[in-house]
Amino acid sequence: MSEPLSALDFQVLLVLVEVPLYGYAIMKAVETQSGGRLHPEIGSLYRVLARLMDEGLLEEAPAPEDSGTHPGRPRKYYDLTAEGRTAVSEEARRLDEALSIARDLDLLPDVGS
């Protein structure tokens, strides 16, 4: 199994599981999906995206046909690679196993309690 992902890396990969997104949309999706616990600065986020691309977990994706137009430079869309999908799945399993142990130790309530 690979090294655990940071919270931000994991959230970035999670928001890209279903659809490619551009930087600002990733930032907003991470904030929403994390329940406001993560607020990545746009500069920090782009460094994370570049590193995840260097690690082979993300790749540049073509803009969706329904993306419309906007002023300024064309948006760069990011998508998971096969390796990125594997990494996010492995991390989800790792976290699930850790939560299961925590529940067994009565550190967390049982689901549905």
C-alpha cells in the first residue's frame, strides 16, 4: 500500500472522482465537501495540483463541451489518472479500516447509533 495521503490531497482526489474540474471549482468543491474544514488558498491548491500531476495521480483534461466561455485565459481542467483512482480508493479503504478500529475501541459511536 502507498503512503497515506494528506487531508487536502485526499479531498482534491475525491472531488475529481466523478468529473474533471478547473482550479477554482476544485477549491470550492473541497471547501463544500469537507464541510468547511478545509479552505485551501488558490496558490497552495495550484501547487498541490502540480505535485499530484508530477506524481501521476492527475492529468490535464479537455474542457467539457458545456463549460461555456469566460474572460481571461482558458481554464485548465484536471482529471484523475488510473493511478489517481487507485490512490483515492486505497486511502478510503485505509481510513475505513482506521475508523473500524476506533469504533471497536469505543472511540467513536457505532454507525446508526
